[in-house]
Amino acid sequence: MLDSNTFWRTVISGFIATFIMTMIAFLQSGFGLPAIDVGHILKESFNEVHEAEPYNILWGNIAYYLVGILLALIWVIFLHKRIPGRWYIKGVIYGVIISIVAGLVVAPLVSSAAGDPFGIFYMDTWTPGLILMAGLVMHLAYGVSLLLCLKYAGVDSLPL
């Protein structure tokens, strides 16, 4: 059972990790990787089914942060005790898992809904290798920063 303190510490950790991932997503263009704006992609996906565009970037970013918080809760509830290792190794493993699921399932579905399909592992884009690497860097930053936040918040020592 997830108690109230663990829940809120996890929500805050997920928010912080999502913010760090967002900053990495924009700053990685300085290293030759594409900048990835997930909030914009989600906004476009929401608006694709409407004649007008009722959703602005705020709604895309809200959805993006909610997914980041949901991923933090999934970690704490389902994966925390099942993946061995120190917090850093667990963060790397979780980042890789998220990146694989994003490239294999989430990005193809969301991009198709937005009207511009990326394909599995971004194969239908202009630079699939660079986008795959950019996604991996983002998700590694999320996984490591999430586990660091959870460790600092004391969530890693609470029985679940």
C-alpha cells in the first residue's frame, strides 16, 4: 500500500525528473542531437482530431508532466523492489526501459495521432539514429534524476 507521504514525495520527484528531462531535451541540440519538444508533439496530437485548434501548448505540457509523474508512480509501486542495484544503476535501467517503450510503442502511436507518423524507433524521420540517441539521453536523465530525487526524499527506504 502506498501511503500519503510516499505518494507526494513520488509526485514531486516525478515532476522534478520530468523538468530535468525537458531541459536536457532542449539543451542537447548543443551537442548535435535534435531538440525534442514532447509537449508540442502532444498538443499536435490533441488538435489533430478537431477542425480548430482548441488545445494550446499548455495542455501538451500538462499531459507531458502528468506522464512523467505517472512513470514515477509506476516505478515506486511496481518496479522499485524488483530491479536490483544501487540508485544510479536502477535509474539507468529505468531510463533504458522507458526509452525502449517510447520508441517502440508510444512515439509511433502519438505521432500517428498527430498526423505525422515517426515509425517504430523513429525510422520514418529524417534522422532516426540521432532521434533515437536524443530520446535515450532524455530518458536516461529522467531515470537517474528520478532515482536521485526518490533517494533524497527517502522513498527508496520505505516499505511498499
